[in-house]
Amino acid sequence: MLEVGSGSGGVTEWLDHPVVGVDTAFERTAERSTARLEQRIGRANALPVESERFDFVLSLDMLEHLPEDERSMALQEMVRALVPGGRMVMTFPADATAERLDRWLNCSFQALTGQEHPWVREHLEAGLPRRGEIRAEAQLVAGPEAIVELRPHFAPGAFRLVHGLYGVRRWYRFSRPLGLHSDVAVGVLIRLLRGREPRGEAYRAIFVIDKPAV
């Protein structure tokens, strides 16, 4: 298993399985490191891994941090790393909906802290990916026989609720006395939201790409 843009822990914070992780700056998340992640310093558009080496490639909210002119090569590199018949899962905030929500979060964070939100600022500077363009590129890179599935994730209302409560604490003086910031309450809220796929607009796109077997 390969995770691109993993940080020091990545999926191994929750998954008891060995993973090769590629990132440019592991030191930024050193406190989250685990022994299950094999760290390899590198960029997504030039992965330091062998071709057709991994059964599964994962990339969670990484693509939007790359300059636009590096995204196509990053897709090519992740598909290159997959064995024939392997699966890739890639997520990223996409399109005008994500841009609108990121601007809301950035402004709200600035009002609270006086500073721009660190990762949202990177999204807005790089420009958010367009799911239609990425889908076409993924199909081209993976081949006409590949299966490319798109799933929407995180409805705008849910995004504002979660980040309003826990990111910028817009209703903190009411929500904290109600116990909404406890581990139990957070867990219940996430479970309630997890099974609800948005029917219209969505903040995030989830791509599932099945590379054709030879």
C-alpha cells in the first residue's frame, strides 16, 4: 500500500497495516508518526517508488496543494505505481463549491485568529481542481479499460456545521455548555454525517480508479 501526501502517520494512524508514505515534509507532522509508515521523501509528480509495485494507492486531500501544472504528472505517477488490477483512491476539494466554502472558512478563521487558515490558504493559492478535468485526465492516464468512479462527499451544510463548531468555534459559547465538544459528541456527529452522501453540491470529490488487469 502506498499513500501519497501521507505526512508522518497518514492512514497508519487508524490502520494496522504497513504503508509506504511519500511526502515532502515529514517534520511538519512528526508528532503523528507511527512505526507502520515507511517514510520516503519525494514529490507526487516524481514518486520515489518502483513501477507496478503497489496493490493500493491512496491520496487524501493532496492534489489541491500541488501547482496546477504538476497535477497531471502526479496522476500518471500514482497510476504507474499501481499493479495491473490495482485500485487507487484519491480525494480532493473540487470546483466552485469548494472554493466558496474555503473562502468562508478562511474569512471565519481570520476573524477568530487574525491569520489566514494555513491549509485553506494553500488551496486558494494553487486553485482548486475541477472534477470533470481530473476525471478525463484519470481516464486517459489509466487507459480506456480502467473504471473511474466519482463519488461526492461533504455537503455544504455539513462542512459549515463541522468547521463552524470545531474549526472556528462560531457558536462556542452555546455549543460548549451543551457538551458538543466532547469526544462522545464529536463521534456521534461524525457517524451521523458519514453515511449521508450529498445529493447536490459537495465540497469534496472521491475518485476510485481500478487499473485494468493485463
